[in-house]
Amino acid sequence: MPESADTPLGEKINAEIDLSGPMSLSTYMRLCLTHPELGYYRKSDPLGAGGDFITAPEISQMFGEMIGFWIAATWQMLGSPAKIQLVELGPGRGTLMADALRAVKNLPGLLDAAQLTLLETSPALIKTQKQALSTYNPEWIAEIGDISIDGPPLIVIANEFFDALPIKQYQKANGQWFERLIGLREGKRTWGLSQTPLHEDHLPAALKDAGDNEIWESASTADTVMADIAQRVAGRRGALLAIDYGYDRTQTGDTLQAVTKHRYADPLANPGEADLTAHVDFEALAFSGRVGGGQAHPLINQTQFLAAMGIGPRADALMKANPAQAGNIRAALKRLTDGDAMGTLFKVLCISSNELAPYPFVEAG
Ligand code: SAH
């Protein structure tokens, strides 16, 4: 078989491994996704039917509208303050926020109160977001530290953001846990294990009974981002809503995936040309929210969330208004809420300041 050519970023990564030794998956993912020139999110717009993958707001306007209702309900629960900072983490094409803000435009005061802040690193997506959201005068930031510790109440939205942050993987061998590292064998990237094992103190209790060869993933970047944002939400009052695919309890399993042109690919092949993600460990993420001083509400799934926000009646109204589109609207509703589509794989986590009980999350007791 002819040797397939590596990508320019792949060559850089191999040179780095040659120089410094095997590379942590978190370093590899960070380079693949956000390398300044060659990273996946730096180059182009990967979203939508013509791109590599499609997200809930790109499936139907109803998704963003339900988030809009949640923002409105949370703002009212905060006492309808005259100023809030509304932050979206990883806004993609800006579709979610445009649908959300359009849905609440008739609620007196909310749009005037909201200062819109978008956390984004992709120049291509920032351009698209500018087109979608310019009427709301958003500001762009590159990191959570750019959100000040003090200020008006905060409402934060993150859809399919945490899955895009770098993870590390560990594997059990001979009764001990080692980090999985990316090395080179005959010039090709390949998986290996660190020489020194992980100290037992660093392991979650859920791993106690794991057997040899099992893989555990830890998302230290996501955990830090969550703790930092929770600190601001707790201190300024407000709430964060994170929607993503993942599991509700820390568990073992390899969930690293590479997707290009709507197909799964080998994560070590073609760096910079595939989207790399991992399922979110919501138990760990909620814990980080508490570490930051926030209150983590019990996890619900996307079906429960969208139903509580009224997606059923909204779909009925849209179908009545556009009978010719009824089939498409019904299909989109199914895709967003069916158990075998996105409905149960996708979970919704809410972290709020301690006095708040945001709808539709029930108090933790
Ligand atoms: N929320 C959007 C897009 C999801 S894709 C939607 O639902 O359609 C992930 C988004 O996070 C993209 O906008 C991507 O550019 C952004 N992103 C990924 N890694 C990031 C990082 N480290 N910092 C800031 N934004 C990031």
C-alpha cells in the first residue's frame, strides 16, 4: 500500500515528538483543534450539512428558542436586573444565540439589559458570528479570565463546547494506571503508555474495580474552565447552562472520536483536518462547578429540558403557521428529542449561584 502523506500539522507534531518524546493526548488535541495556523477550528467553518458535523441549533430554530426562554426565565428569577452579562462559550455560527434573542425580543427589558459576550478562538467562526449577531453589539473574548470576577449577574450558555476541550487518557496495566501517550514507531504516530504510573490519590473512586486495559479519561481543561466560570457565576449571581453529549457518572471507556465529513476517522490520522472530541464526564464537570463555589443542580437530559421549555407547543405552532414545512419540523423535533437520536445522549447541566433555583432544575435538597 502506498504510504499516505501526513498533513502539515502532522509533520510538526512528529517533529515535536522526535524532539521531546511521547506527547500527551491533551497536547495533541490542543494542537489539532486550536494551533494558530493549522488547527481544525482555526481554518474554516466545520458546522452544518456541508461541513463535518451538525449541532442542535443547526438542526432547528426551536433549539435556540428554548434556550432563549431559559435565559428569560433565569433573568426574571434574578429579579429582572437592569444589567446582565450574557455569555456564550463556543458559539459556532451564532445560530443558537440569534434564535434565542429573537425568541425573547418582546420581553420588556431583557435585550436592553443584556451585554452579549462571545468566547471564541476561531477567526472563521468569529466572522460568521459577526454576521449573525451584530445587531446585539457583542464583544468577543478568548478566555474565561477575560470575564471579570465582579460585575452584574451572569448567564452563561455552552452547547457542545466542553466536548471540544482537550482530555488526557489513562490505561490500566498490571494493576496500575498509566497515561496514554502518542509516540512514533517507524515514523508513524502510535499509542503507548507513560513510564511512571499515576499515584492512586489522583484517581476517582469509580475506578477502584477497573480491570486491566480499561481506559479512563480526564478533562482537566474542561474542569478548570468550569471552576473559573462557576466562581464568577457564584460571586456575581446567575447561572450556567451546559448542554453536551456525555455520561452522568465517572466511568471507564474510550470516547475520543475524530469526525470528518460526517464520518468517524482515526484520531491519530490527518491532524488538523478532523474534529476531535470526547464525551463529557458530567459528574466531574459538576464537581468542578462546586469547587468554583457554584451550586450544581441534578442533571437532566435534552428531552426533559426541551419538553419543560415548551418545545412541543412551539413545534405545533410552527407547523400550523407553515403547513408545507410540517414534515421537516416534525423530523427536527424527533431528532432533538427522541431517545435514539440526541434526546438522552445529550445532557443538560445547570450550575448556579447558591440562592437561585433555575427552572426546570429541581433543588438538590
Ligand atoms: N455551540 C455551537 C458550536 C459548537 S462547536 C453549536 O452548538 O453549534 C464548538 C465551538 O467551540 C466552536 O465555536 C469552536 O470554535 C469553539 N471552541 C473550541 N475550542 C475552544 C477553545 N479552546 N476556546 C474557545 N472556543 C473554543
